[in-house]
Amino acid sequence: MGAPLLSFEGFTLELATASGWLRVLDGIDLRVGEGESLALVGESGSGKTLCAQSVTRLLPLHHARCTSGAVRLSGVDVFKAGERDLRRLRGAVAGHVFQEPAAALNPAMRIGDQVLEALRLHRPSEARHAEAVRWLARVGIPAPEDRARQFPHELSGGLQQRATLAIALAPRPRLLVADEPTTALDVTVQAQVLELLAQARAELGMAILLVTHNLGVVEGIADRVAVLYAGQVVEHGPTADVLARPLHPYTRALVASVPRLGQATDRLGALPGSVPAPGAWPTGCRFQPRCPQARASCGEASPPWNAARLAHGARCPFATEEAAT
Amino acid sequence: MKALLAVEDVRMLYPARPDAWGRPRAWLHAVDGVSLRVDAGEVVGLVGESGCGKSTLGRIVAGLEKPTRGVVRWDGLDVTGRAGTPGLQMVFQDSSGALDPRWTVAQIVAEPWLARGRRMSRAELRQEAAALLAEVGLDEGALDRFPHAFSGGQRQRIGIARALAARPRMLVCDEVVSALDVSVQALVVNLLARLRGERGLAMVFISHDLAVVEHLSQRIVVMYLGRLVEEGPSRDVCSRPLHPYTQALLAAVPEPGRPRSRAPVQGEAPSPLAPPTGCPFHPRCPLASARCRAEMPAWRESSPGRWVACHEAAADVSQRGP
Ligand SMILES: Nc1ncnc2c1ncn2[C@@H]1O[C@H](COP(=O)(O)OP(=O)(O)OP(=O)(O)O)[C@@H](O)[C@H]1O
Ligand SMILES: Nc1ncnc2c1ncn2[C@@H]1O[C@H](COP(=O)(O)OP(=O)(O)OP(=O)(O)O)[C@@H](O)[C@H]1O
Ligand SMILES: [Mg+2]
Ligand SMILES: [Mg+2]
């Protein structure tokens, strides 16, 4: 088997802060092959966006460093590569959809021109303009002809989000890194966009790294799911298996807390507490202070990877026992 | 009773398709003839498709934009197009643009206190700011950092903390929980529900997530292409939707374990630049008749408190499930 398209190999990331370097990702091990799709899920602040931004090293080197392991994209070690190599990777090999579309779009450039720029077509002609409009139509933007001539501030949040998707898809990348690509979209448009991603996978053989907090979205689009918690992968396995038979107590809590229509409406099922911030990670298991099944030993040493089932494991030594009960 | 907020027949047109001289050749109807009232302590959920005019209506309510036509009243006073109404705060859909990047989180959260001339020591300020941040699930370490050093969902919560610091009587929340995972979402929604109960905080809660809206609001208003299509008590709207569009929205709510219906609303989303004749939903409506294609349905009260704009929504809806 050849090298995968994208791999995180024990990747550890540190960021520069006022009080020195701060570890934010810790020993991430993940792979995405050509045409495969992997979903990264986890609570707010768990490190999903930082993982996504590391794929083509969108973080500047004076601000971010890889202290051990590596991220490899199409054979290139992105934290060792120069800016020129990275620019070649961005767009053509890996396209990005950013979590905050308004900040990712150029406020002074028309939407259509931004699509053309992604295609590296700098001298717009009629035919090229039509190509840009086609991409806007494909991501489900009504009246694409008019939208192409508008500026980002004239678009609603959901339209902006779809515009960034068009910009990322237009160069037909081998990998789409999509950070919360449907948060601003209502269910009807969301279904349409997910359909489009599935289609792009089937027709272009495009691989997908999907970052999402919405477990409802994961099903049907991702082959595998990785659950992130406090800078670590705590569970990883085939999507259906992870959702139906989660191993880690954290994943079980995530799956259980999805709000449903018509639920008793006194309180939504919140998992008490929140993800500890980088720099405040507890020793031992990082979830142990919030874990309903924590034992004394959980606070002592960092739990090793527990490959409990075929291609499905978790960072919890008691995963299978608890899941069985 | 006098409404805390009353929006009366508001319309917002934006210029579009500029000619060579930059003069508009068409007008985009972002909001068209919308009326809405919110009483003190009441939470009204505003739902609808992407681009249907929710944020525009929110900005009009908050006085950040002056509508082309119509009036916004706060406590009976005309405040149309006037921002900074005391007691009214807005939390924006775009969290990155809403926070000043040069300010620390402590400064951002404390700004409403200092602006109101509250005298407090540095220690007091930090303590109160930290307490507020804790309510939205952020720890004390956040105080001295700048907005860029946070995750998207964390920034969204800083925006909420800042708005709550002003102790508003009403909050306009624009997609404030859509960027949050279920657990943090529950934390924030439970916090807002508690403030509604304890302080009588009123809200216009904009979201495309019907499950959250149903949970938090007493009343739901559904918009389609700049217009209201349905309104009623939350429970009723979610359990017995009258308008075919609301029915489709409900049928498409994704849940783990329940396969998503793939194309919940058939047909292409219409353009607000060229709205269809008659009922704006007719090109995608399974019930559309000749009348729907020709005539705009009136906004009518089908039963007490239940409003709908549809020719076909019969008095008896039980025969037609979503
Ligand atoms: N520049 C920075 N300096 C210090 N800490 C940072 C910086 N950027 C991010 N962090 C912290 O790293 C953690 C992970 O951030 P990340 O943006 O990856 O979260 P996320 O999983 O994408 O969350 P969300 O769902 O809210 O977007 C957060 O606790 C965040 O506060
Ligand atoms: N400043 C503006 N100039 C021109 N058009 C605008 C402007 N602001 C909004 N629009 C248009 O008005 C319509 C309604 O936009 P709005 O942002 O209110 O939608 P929304 O319901 O909030 O959608 P979303 O769920 O995607 O955020 C859209 O077609 C949008 O492009
Ligand atoms: Mg993120
Ligand atoms: Mg909006």
C-alpha cells in the first residue's frame, strides 16, 4: 500500500502565546487515503480547527511549531516545507472551507472573481465567468449570475458559507478540508450541500476531512470518525460503529446529548463541565474529571490506546467493559 | 398589554444589478411586509431557509439598519433605524467580525459596565467577568487573551457573555448556537432559558435549528423569501405545522439513527431578486394550485394564535402529515 494522501503521525503542535509556547495538539495519529472521508468531531475547543489548519500549515511558523511527529500531505512534510511548496499544495491538492466564512472571503473582491482566482484564472473572460457561475450554482446558490457580481457583505451567512465551498471545490482538489461547512445552513440546504460533497467524492475521487460538531451530519458522509478531546484523539473507528456502539465515555455522552424534536423540554442534556483549555490539561486521562465512570487509577497515568474492536479503538482502558453494560 | 418590541410592516430592499454607472437595475426584497411583536419576557424563535431575511430582520430590530418602509417600536417609542437602545442587545451570526481584535476578553466583556460609568475595582471587574465567562463554559484563563486565540465556538460564547454583561431586557440572538456542539449548546441554551425565567429576559432567537428553537421559545415565526408564512405557539407549530414549508423543514431535521430525508424541499430555491408570482413558495409546493400561482395568500389567523399564509392550509390539518 502506498503512502496515504494525508497523514498525521504522532503530530504535536505548539502555539506561541504571551507566556511562551503552549501545547495545543498532542500526538495526533490519523490517515486519510485518496477518495476516503474522515470526520473529526468533538466539543468546542477540542482542537478540530487547529488540526484542519495544520493540513496545509495555515498557521504561520513564527506562531506555530511542530515539536514531534509530522503532518504529511501528498508526501510533503508540511511543517518542513517552504512557502512555495505549500502554496502549490493549497487549492490544488487540498482545498479549505473555513469555519468563519466572512473572515475567509476577500471583502473587496466580487464573489465570482474569487472563484476565478481559486482557478488561477486571473484574466476573466466570458467563458471563465460562466465557469465561476456554474460553481456557485452547484453549491446551491440561487440566482448565481447575480451573486457572482456581489461582494461578500451583500450575502447572507449561509450564502457566504456556500461561496467558500465553491471556491474550495472549483480547482477540483484531491482533498477537501471542510471546517464546519454546514453550520450556517438550514436542513434543506444542508442536505443539498452534503449531497454535493458525496457526489464530488464519487465523481472526482475527492477525499474529505470533515470537521463538525454535528453528529447528525457525520452519518452518510464519513467512512470513519475520529473523536477529539483536549488535543488528543480519544476514539477512532468506522462511522456506524462509533455512533451505534461508542467505546469512550466521552463519545457516549456526545451521542446521548443530541437534542431531538419533541423531547421533554425542561433541560437539554448537557455534559457537565467543559473541555479543559490547553495548558490546563489534567494528568492521566484528560476526560477523567468529567467522566461518570472515572476510577481512582484514571488520574494517574495517561491511558494507552485500547484497540478494542476491529479498526475501532479508544483512549480508555475500560472502554469495552463499560460499553457492554 | 403593550408589547416590548413591535415591528410593523417592515420592508427592506437592497439595490442590485448595478448598471455601468452603479445605479441599481433591480431591487432585492430581503424583508417584505413583516410584522412581529415580542412581549416582555417572551422568547420568539425566528426560523427559515438560508437567505430568507432572518439576519436582516434582526439587524432592523436592533436598529443597525433602517428599513425601506415600516416602523420598529420599543416600549411604544419609535426607534426605527436607531442603534444603541438601552436594554436591547444583539449577538451576531459572524462572531469573528463582532469582537474587536485589539481588546482582551476582559476588556470586551467589561465594556458595557464601563460605558455605563459603573465604578468597580480591577479585581471586581475581573471577578465579575470571570463569573460571566464561566456561565458560558469558559475558564478564567480566557480573560487576558485576544479574540484570535480562541476557537470559533469560544468566540461565539464571548459574544454572548458580552451581550449579557449589559443586562439587557431583550436579546436578539442570530444563530448563536449553530457553531456549538450539543453539549456546549445545551449549556448556553439552558443559561438563556434560565435568564428568561429569572430575569424575564425577552429574546428574538434566530436559528435554522428547529429542535433548539422549539426548546427555547414560546412562539415560533417561520419566514420564507422575506415574508412570514407561519406563526404560532412552539409546541403547536412543531407538532402540527400548517404551512407546507414548515412541514418540509420539520421532516428534514437530522438525527443520528434516523436517516435524513435527502431532498426535503423539492425544486430550486427561488431568487429574492425575481420572486415568483402569487405565493412565493408555490414553485416548490406539493399542494400548489392555479390560485397559488396567481394570488399571494393573505396572512390569516387560522385558529386563535395560529397564523398562516397559505391558500391550501385547511382548517383541518390532521389529514396531511409532514
Ligand atoms: N492562538 C492561540 N493561542 C492560544 N490558544 C489557542 C490559540 N488558538 C486556539 N487556541 C486554543 O486551542 C484550543 C483548540 O482550538 P480549536 O480552534 O482547534 O477548537 P475547535 O475544536 O475547532 O473548537 P470549535 O468547535 O469551537 O471551533 C482551544 O481551547 C483554543 O482556545
Ligand atoms: N447589505 C446587503 N446588500 C445587499 N443584499 C443584502 C445585504 N444584506 C443582505 N442581503 C440579501 O438579503 C437577503 C437576506 O439576507 P439575510 O442575511 O437576512 O438572510 P438570513 O435569513 O440571515 O440567511 P442565513 O441563514 O444564510 O444567514 C439575502 O438574499 C442577502 O443576499
Ligand atoms: Mg473550530
Ligand atoms: Mg443570517
